[in-house]
Amino acid sequence: MFPGIQQQLIDRGIHNTATLRAMQKVPREAFVPKEITKEAYQDNPLPIGYGQTISQPYIVGYMTALSQPSKQKKVLEIGTGSGYQAAVLGEVFKEVYSIEIIPELANQANKTLQELKYSNVHVRCSDGYFGWPEKGPFDAILVTAAAEKVPPPLLEQLAEKGRLIIPVGSQGWFQELMVYEKIKGQIHARRTIGVRFVPFTRHD
Ligand SMILES: C[S@@+](CC[C@H](N)C(=O)[O-])C[C@H]1O[C@@H](n2cnc3c(N)ncnc32)[C@H](O)[C@@H]1O
């Protein structure tokens, strides 16, 4: 299903079996605009409208593997976009909660996920800064838009041993993909790779 899986993911160090299996299974072409379905598996992000993008497959695989997936765990994603990352998470987590700030994208992603029968993936339209407290705490939180600072509500909604994975840095430039892990109630931060994400936006 994923033609470049060896070169794009495995050769670059992604070895988490559940992640690779999920990316082999989820039809990425269902999440990109019809005019560019032939480009779906290219090694780069693609436009999905409203100035937003579906992330490069490698970044989706990298963040998924880093989230320590398990069918016993619950995950929150901020930045549903096309719904592709949410579908990959739906394959490897028990429940997925995903928040998108642009209503049209949230609706389209919901439709695609329903057509593909991802009944464990729940999408809502709101400002992801505040997380989804009614459904927390989460074993992992993935933010797929670049923030200048970490939203404190997301750290609060992290379960013990949970990981928040978030690109932090100047918007429109490169950011660092940070991991914040909660151990005995304390937050431990570490840097991973350099990334470039679209901005984390807020309603005025
Ligand atoms: C790189 S795209 C996400 C790609 C997506 N994960 C996918 O698989 O297609 C980033 C998304 O984050 C959304 N976003 C930005 N700021 C947000 C916020 N405060 N709350 C929720 N979503 C936000 C954008 O509208 C955009 O759709």
C-alpha cells in the first residue's frame, strides 16, 4: 500500500512495528485533494486547502513511533488537517481525539474518517490550545502545528508517563520537535529533530 516505506521510513530509522504496519495500511490517497492523488506517497508535505498541509509521511511515522503507541492507550492530536495522522493513530491507539481549528477541514476529515470506518477516531472543531479536558488525561498528545510556546493546558492533560510531542520555535521558520514527558508529576523535556510546520493559530 505504501510504495516508499523502505526508503522513506525504515532506512531513516523508523522501526516501530505497529507504526510501520499502520502506515502500510492507511490509504494516504484518500486524505489528499482528488487532483493530486498520484502524489499522495511523495516524500514531502502536500497542500490540502485553506493554506494547510498534510505532513510528510516520514514526519507522521516519526511522531507516531515517538508517541509509544499501544492499543490500551488514548491519544490527543491537535491539528487534524486532512485526518491522515489521526487515521494512523487510530490503527495503533485504542481511542483518538483530534482537534482542528478550521471548520471546513474538520468536516472533511470527519467525512473521510467515517467513510474509512475509523469509529475510534473522534474529531471536533475548536482551538486546540485548550486541549480536550473532558476526555483526558491522555497517554500521548501530538501537536502538528508549530507553537512558539507550549500550551499549559496540554501539559496538564498529559497522563503519568505520557508524552507531549510538539514542534516549538519561530513560526514560518524551522522548529525543534520537542518531547515533554510526565514522570512522577514532573515534566522532562528533550529535543529531537528539526522540523518545519505550519503555524499553530488562535482565534482572535
Ligand atoms: C500540518 S497541518 C496538520 C496535518 C494533519 N495532522 C494531517 O495528517 O493532515 C496543521 C493543522 O493544524 C491546524 N491548527 C493550527 N492551529 C490550531 C489550533 N490552535 N487548534 C487546532 N488546530 C490547529 C491547522 O488548521 C492545520 O490543519
